[in-house]
Amino acid sequence: MRRTGFTLIELMVTVSVAAILLTVGVPSFRDLIAANQLATQSNAFSGFMNLARSEAVKRGVRVSVCASDSAASGNGSQTLCTGAWNNGWVAFTDADGDCTIDAGADEKLRVDGKLAGSTLAATRTDTPAAVTCTGYLASGLSATTSADIRFTLCNQSLKKARVIEFSRTGRLRKTDATC
């Protein structure tokens, strides 16, 4: 009578091969997940900026986008654009162009939350000074006329970044970089 099944040696070889594949595959899979997260966050931020631009044109008013000071972004009180981009960002109508949500005069259009696993910083292309507010005029052009603004979304675990340049014409351009 013949018995079917695995011998101990066959089982040990199979387990060894599986362990080697997992050892090689898991770090690569982790990097793939982090790279997809970076791309998703970059696309979400670009979509947010495009929404702000389309709202400016549709409403015929200036729309500002600023770094959220997380304590004030959720309620209806005044919000100064003094937060960090990592806390999220706020799009709002900005009648007087002062990058402050004035109660009664300005309207919050959209608020997005914190970034997970990445950092976001904004600088002007002509100086390393940090930028906390930008936006669009009713024509769809950038409200910042002095220089282009560069948003750098960095994932430290990958040492990779996605740079989103916000030009004076209001268009966005994405490129890959290192951080």
C-alpha cells in the first residue's frame, strides 16, 4: 500500500523557500506601499489646488489656500494662515486678500487633513522663505505674482519626494526628487 503526503525534508525545503521569499519581498512591498502613498498624497494636494482654482473662476472671486492651524480649521472662527502644511490646508474665498478667513465676509470651501508618513513644505522659487498662503484670482491666475511656489512632499522612509510647482499662471507641474 502506498501512502501520499509530504516528507519532513520536502516540508523543510518548502518552508525555507517561503522564508527567503518573504525576507526579500516584504521590504520591497513596504517601499511600494510608501511610494503609492506619496503619489496618492501628491494627487490629492494637486486636486485640492485645482479645486481652489476652479472655484475662483466659477465664483469670480479670489480663493486662497493656506496651511492649516489645526486648532482653528474645524470651526467657524477666524483662521490665520500660520499653521504647517503637515496639519492640512484650507481653501476659502478671500475677499480682501489677507489670507485670513474673516467671519461673515469669507467662506471656507474645503478643509483637508493631516498627512500620514510624509511632510509638506512650501517655498518660493526665488528664495528659501517658507510660504503659508497662496491662492488664485478670479481669472484663474496665481495670486502670487512675485515668484513661483514650490510644494515639496517628502517621504523620509523612502528618501523620495514629489515636487509640485505652482506657477504664476496658476498651473501645477509635478516632478520627482529626493529628500
